[in-house]
Amino acid sequence: MRQIWTVFLYTLKDAARKKAFKISTIILMAVVLGACLIVKFTSSGAEDEPAGAPEAVTEQEAQEEVTPEGRCYYIDVQNAIPGGMQALQKAVPEVTFEEGDAAKTEAYQQEIAENAELSMILIIPAEKENEPPMISVMTKDFMSGVGSNQAGDVLTRQYIANQLQEQGVKSESVESLLNVQLTVTSSIAGEMDLSGYILGIVITMLIFFAIYYYGYGVSMSIATEKTSRVMETLVVSAKPSRILIGKCLAMGVLGLLQFGGIIAFAAICYHYLVPADYLIMGMPLSLSSFTLERAVIILIYFVLGYTLYAVMNAVCGASVSKIEDLNSAMMPVVLIAMVSFYVGYFAAISGSGADSMLQKVAIYIPFCSPFIVPFKILNGDVPMMDIMLSIAALLAAIVVIAAVSIRIYTASVLHYGNRLKLKDMFRMKV
């Protein structure tokens, strides 16, 4: 334990003193501050603009919002918009519209929360006479179901057409009714909202950056000390396995300290610079999905994901005798990390397809799970049992790969000359 602690302190101090660490910290904080300032000033500009009538949605824009095939419950108890369902069916042929029962709205909401192909449109009658009704569109999340803008546009046109027929299509009625815009609200039955979606994507990218950056730091530290012959001194005072563990721990702690400080700085900037009522795509920006429990799970995946890739990167650093060979030695690990990241990333951005085979498989693959599970838990799509099984698979992979990596590292750390191939390392030690 003392040997690990000695290597840990030496590596931590050496890495923290480097310019790369200081410059990267400053750049990341500057990016966070700049993003918050942009939000603050753009929000202020929006507040100064005079409120006016909402812009009409063009037919082309409405067609662009057509969502995937599915089924939509249409509920208009008082027949406030006669022919509304037929108009929607004609405008959105990809979706099957059927009359729903107002008494089953809660049951429909539960169905929608579990199935992205379902949605519901509820026509709410006006409280006062001569006022238009309100349209409520419910989908599982903002990426699925019938688009609220498209539904509002279609039903508004139908409402106006009905009014024109009732009033005999008089010119003064036409002018007044063309300025009518029905109020449309959009609610989400599932847990994925726009804020959670954006936050999940950002965290996925940050985890990949951290795993790659600090894993590379482990390789560079070992390769530098090996080429400068400092490793020979370390090996005398500590076992190679203790050196590997100490260096991986040091870079991991350095990463936690750096990103912890950046997250704390981001929280301060968010609190003081981002307006409470700031909207993105018409939805409020919120961190409600980032709970303490989910933050702990994300931290666990970061630590485990870093550990998995760090022990492999350590072997890469020990296998070279010259710094120039480090990038080529790291190529297999980099390819594994890149492929795993893109599998997790594309599985995450696929939206509500929680039943897709890609998402199901990626959660349990140790190399991919650190990049997809943090996103999924922020959007409430992963049961706790799946998370536990995923962590168990990740721990098992770490134990196996770490055991093999330590033996390969021990065989190669004092080898000089041509870079060792993997099969040569196995012959020497394993």
C-alpha cells in the first residue's frame, strides 16, 4: 500500500504541474462561462422584443414536423372542432387517428409513457362563449408522437373553416377569423425532456473526453519515465503492479478534481447567469433530471469506465521505448474507445427507442456502457436492475483486463529496443 501511495503522490504532483493540465482547465472554464453569458444576453434580447401574434406555421414547415408512424387518440367531447380528426388524418397520413374516451385519459397517459408510437390530442372547450377551444397534445417525449405545431395548424384551419360556414363566409368574418390562433400546450408523459436530453449528450461527451484524455496521460507518464530511465528507479522501490495501480489512481483522482472544479464553476455560472425562465425550443431549461442518486451513478460509471481504459493504456505506455511510438501503440485502445463511444452515442440519440436492440445490448457491453447509461438514467429509461447488471459486467471486465494488463505490464516495463508486440508479451510473462 505504501508503494502505491508513493507512486500515486509522485504522479499526481507531476501531472498537476504540467501546462497541459492548467491550460485545459482554463479553456473548459472559459467555454462554460462563454456559454452561460450567451444564454444570458440572448435571453435579455428576447425579453426586450414586443410580444406579438404568433407566426403561422407554413404548410412546408408542418410537413417537416411529421413524426414516425404511430397511433393517436383524439378526444373532442363537445365536438368543438367538427371534422378535426378527419382533417388531421388527411394532413398526417402516417399516423392512425382514432376517437378516444375522455374517461380513459389517465390510462392513455400511462400507455403513452411506455410507448413512443402513441400520442393523444385533447380538445378543451372554451370557458366563455365566442372564444376558441384549446388544444392539448400529449406525447412520450419531445421527439415522438404528433408534432404540436402541426396539430395546432391543422385544427386551427379546420376551426376557421367551421366558423366561416356558420357565418355565411362574410368578408368581415373572414378578416377577423384569419387572425385567430388557438392556444396549444404540449406535455410529456415520459421522463425524457429537452433539458435531460441535452445534459445527457453533454455528459456522454465529457466522459469520453475524460476517459481518453486521462487514459492518454497514464500512457504518456509511463512512456516518459521509461524513456528517461526513471522507471528503473521506480521498479527498484516498487513492484511494477503497484506502479501501474498508483499511476492509474493518480490520473483518475486528477480527473475527478479537474472536472469536479469545472462542474462546480458551471453550477455557479448557471445559478447567477442563466435566467430561471430561459426556454430552449419553447421548453424551460431545467436540471431537475440531475438528481443526487443519478449523479452518484454517473460518477460510478465515470470511475469504472476510466479504470477499464486506463489499465489498457498503461500497457501501451510500457510497450514502447520511444515517445514517438506511443500513438501507434495506443491505436488499438483508441479504436475500441472510439467505436464504443459512437455505439453508445448513437444509441442514446436514437430518442425513445428504448426497446431497440442496439440500446439493450450497449448497456451490458463494458466498453460501451460508460457512454450510454449516464444518458439513459438522466432520461429515466433504465430500470435499476439493468443498471446493477451493467455495473457487474463492467466490474468483471475490469478485473479480468486488469489482471492480464498487470502481467503484460510487468513483462514489458523494463524492455528496451523495438516495441513489443502483444504476442511477445504473452510469451515473456503470461
